[in-house]
Amino acid sequence: MAGSLSILTAGCLSSLPPLGDDQRYGRLDAPPASDPTYRKWLPAPSSLDRFDEPYHFVALDSTTRRPDAPEKFVTGQAHLKASLDYFGIGFENYDRVVSSRFGTVIEASFEPSAVIETVVDSGYERTGEYRDFTVFARSDTVRRVAVGDDAIVWTSAYRHAAPNLDAIIDAGTGHRLRYHEENRAFDRLITAAGSNPYLGVNTAIHDPTGRPVLMADAFRFDEDAAYQVVFYYYRQPDNVATREALERGLREEDYRFTSEAETFDVAVDDRLATVETRIPLDDTDELPPEYDLPQVTWGLTQEDEPARATVRHEAGESVPANRLFYDLEYQSAPGGIDKHPLWPEQRSIDRGSTATVDLKDRPEARGLNLVYSTGDVRFHVLFGADLQRTTDD
């Protein structure tokens, strides 16, 4: 477990009194982190049939709304919530969320039978048991969910780069090697970072000076402020940045730090560098609409004659209808988003609500996205599915 910077960097180089005009450098004292118990859910790459870098994940030890927090924290928490299906508990009641390229783990106190009832009622079908977890699946966008006594494991072909439900459960139950058990650099990084209200880790990235590192990006809080604490573990022991080099790099570009950051504390200890910044909390009581995203299980059914797709709200929170749109993907124009009203005649979209998209005159459409927008340029894709189109040879 890593504590505050004073514990992390005892006996190492640290920054001197404030300097510079816009950015200042001085001693900060971020609250300590707790033990990184989330690491049990992270399978070792060597235990997988195939693995492609980077190894990245997000771990939240708090899902309580923080509208007074820095925008980067609020955005990350909101987007993670909206990426998940709804399992009858509610995001703010989770004790921990760990989301990696392999899937998402939810730790919480719940009655398994109630979660199973929600899962079945929202379109999943039971497929069996795996290591004391009851497993369900659906095929509209391929998803699997496993319900245990105090954890839910969920994978989605749309949300996760390499879905692997079995590997996550194996690691979590001690039947598979975990990443920190085989990789000293990764172990050092997450031991330093610990558990935090929000933590993002990426093993294939670079520091502000361009040197290759494993990075952990954390947010912590006390009564008056938020602290962003970023750790860099250098891949090459002979290519470690000095404190002065990091400070120069941060002057040239804020580099992944929240835009509110002004004062930095930089320290280097062997191959591990730590940068802290302190951000005063504001007096905001409510989330801006663009971050008040819903947690919903969405479903999609398709028909060939007539050619159409039907979106269904299967379970979860109510959503204002005027914030929901659909977008069709075309191979000729990847990445663009066009917003078309989906429920123009309704006010609120709840469980059981459906909307049908006519595809008769859109034979080249290859995917459908459900888009949440507050009317400005900001939007978030809540759900996406490939369109299974039949063609004549």
C-alpha cells in the first residue's frame, strides 16, 4: 500500500519552492491510498491464449457522485456508469468497479437471486455455472454476465477489447496467475498507486518527456480539495527522467492532467516518478446534464422483411426522450455521428419502451448507435450494435 507523497518519496528527490508563472511547484500532501485489492481481478498476460498491449484498466473505489470534483474525474465516472448494463443494484451502490480490456467486475452487497431476476427479465438467458458463478448471455450485442455472492462479472463485445469472462473469474478466485504476480514493474506501479476513488492504468504510454512508462493516474479527496496523483514507472532503468526534466515537460504541456491543475509536486525514486497536483473543490451541487448519464440495459432486435431495427429499454434508469438519438454507421464514413430523434413523441423512456428504425432505404448501414446528447456538441454513445444485413449474390 502506498501512502501520501511523503511516504512514497522518503529519501528521494523532491521539488523545491514554487517557480514559474502559470504552473507552480511545491510540496503537497495528498491523502493516502488504500491497498490495491482490485488487482486480484487482473489476469496475467502469460495466462491468456492471446494478449496485445497495452494492458489498461480503470478501478473505482467510490461510485458516489462528486459534482464538485474536477471535470476529468466527473467525466470518467459518468462514462463508466453509462457503459454498464443494469443489474438491479444501481451504480452508486457499488463498493468497487474494475473495468479492463477483458471485462468489468462489480463488487457490492446484494442478494444474488434479485440480481439474477433482473438479468433474466432484461433479456439474458442462463447458460450454466462457472466456479460458483451463475452465467448468462445474450447475442444482440454479444454480452455475458456471471453472478456470484458478492461480485458480478460482465463482458461485452462492444465495450471490451478482448472479452474473457472465464479469465477474470479465474484470476479473482485464485485459479489463474494475476498480472502483479508475474510482472515486477506492474506490481511496483500499482503498489505505489494503491486503491483510489478513481484510478486509470496504462502499461504502454509515455511520460511528459516522451520516455516509455507504465502509468497510473489517480484521484483522491480530502474535505477541501481533490488531488490528482500520477505515477510513471520507467520501462528502461537507464532512461529515467529527472525531476527537472519532468517539470520542463509539464511546463510545455499539461499532459493528461486536469485543466484546473496549477501547483505540482514532482518526485523521482529509482524508476518510479510521482507527480501530484491539488485542485480546490467547487460549490457545484448537481452534475451538468452532459454528465448525468443513465445506466440502462439496452436491447436490439432486427428484421429483414421489412428491413428495420428495434431498440428496447430492457432495465435501468429512466431517460429523457429528448436526449436520445440514433446514428447509423456506414463503412464509407466511419467514425462520424449523425443524430436522428428516436422517441420524438415521448417525454420519458423507461423499461419496456421501444423505438423502431426503418432500414429499408439504408442498405449500406452496417451499425446502429444509441446516442445521448444534451443538444450541444457534446454526446455520448450509450449502446452500439452491428446490423446483420443479408445480401443477394
